[in-house]
Amino acid sequence: MDAERRFWLEFTTAEAGLRLDRALALRLPQFSRTALQGWLREGRVTLDTKPVEATVHVKGCERVFLDLPAPVRHDVTAENIPLNVVFEDDTLLVINKPAGLVVHPGAGCTQGTLQNALLYYAPDLGVLPRSGIVHRLDKDTSGLLVIARTEVARLALIDQLKTREMGREYEALVIGVPPLKGHVEAAIGRDARHRTRMAVNPHGRPARTDYEVIERLGPFSLLRVRLQSGRTHQIRVHMTHLGFPLVGDIVYGGGKTREVLPRQALHARRLTLRHPKTLVRMTFAAPRPPDLAAAIARLKESRA
């Protein structure tokens, strides 16, 4: 078995008494329970080097190993699209994505995406789900994304996202003058009236966004924003909910300011994670993109 498809987890005393398949499902929500039960039947889950059955009960503190099945190559075409690679080794790629680049193919967009570019740059990513992409940025949001190069790394990074060990910090230019520091804690779900949009929704998934003002720019404010959860369009929805939509955001209330910036003014500037193989804490930063930097400079000049 390829070591890059083998990993282990250690149960805690709090999980003692659970059936193994139930305990695995709770610890590994990225896999369906059907898949986990299938791997148990196939002998891919071992304890003390021996396959273990789904009905075994967890005692606590034992370590089980999982041997993942051979990955399936996905039918996405490789395309020679330039990438701004901030960091790479045999485990990770960190990309500084430009605004305007879709992250992965979807309805109505099958080519010209980051995933197409990744498959040209590193063809071995083709065996991983979504070519190793573990989180996404909206098409018109610029900044940092991490890509896993192995399945073990992908699972580790998904876990870091889930536990918030992975830190993501953004810069956002918003309309209005919010308090110097604050946060939004409001669930986000699909907008009932506009199904292509998200909205603050009490029946949605919990979400929290923290922000602080970097600089006042007349009727606008430049913010530093940190995600404490990872919901679709989270920053855009939360800032609109507060009454401070992003400049240029035609979907969530900033469309009248597209002369300042013709896209939502959002940039993923800082990314912190623990390297899945070395366990070293790593921090990456991406400079403000030229269009956002120019928009901020013009606002400063107009104040002078």
C-alpha cells in the first residue's frame, strides 16, 4: 500500500463505547458512512495490523490505520494557464489566485479554471478529488489558496479547516464607516428568494466573521477580516448584513460602486497552516493586487 494513501487516527476516552463505524463517521465526516463501512468490509481499517469489524466498540486511546482505495482520475482537461505559485514541495502547493479565475469547473464553466491549470502544472494531481483543492475563493476574489498533493495531505488540510487550525485573513474595502473593531455571528444559508445567493438565515450553518478597520477612506473603509468559519460568500454576506457591503459587489449591495473597483473588493492576503508532513507551522502572505491597490490609492488621493 502506497504510504501516501495510508493514515491513522487515535480515539479518545470520550469516544469509548461507540461502535467503530459510528466513531469513524464522526471523526471523518469528509467520507460517507457507506464508504467507511465498505472499507471496513474490505479490511482497509486495521487495529494491531489486523482488520477490524464495524461492530467492534471503541475502548479509547487505541490507534487504527486506514488504507485508502486507489484514487480515481477525474475527467477535467489540463490547460496551460499561468499560475502564481507562492510555495511548493511534494506535499503542498500554495497559489496566489488572480481575480477573475474560477477555482473549479461547474455548471456553464468547464474550462479556464484553476483546476484545469493545476492539472497542466502538476498532472499527478489528477488522481485526487478536485485535483487537491481543499477550499475555494469566489471567482472575483483574489489571494491565497492551498492545494494538497497527496490524499493524506488533503485529509489533514480538510481537518485543519474544520478545526480552524488553518487561519485565513482577508482585506476588504467596504462601503460605509463601521466601528473600529467588531464581529458578525450569524448563520448563513441559501437565500430563499434568490437561489444563486446566500443570506443570513437562522436555519443555515453557523458562521462567524471578525473584522477590524485598517484605514478610513472617506465614505469607505479598508478592513482586515478573519474567518472563524468557512461558509459560501461568508464575508460578503456578513458585511452586507451589518450594512457595509463590499465595494464593487454587484450581488450583495455594492454594485453602485463598481466605478471604484469593477469586482468585489476582497483579497485573501494571509494563510496560516500546519504542514501535513513536517507539522511545522507555516504562514504565507500575498501582496495587495494591482487593481485593489490602485483603487485604494485613488481614494486616498481624493481625500487629500
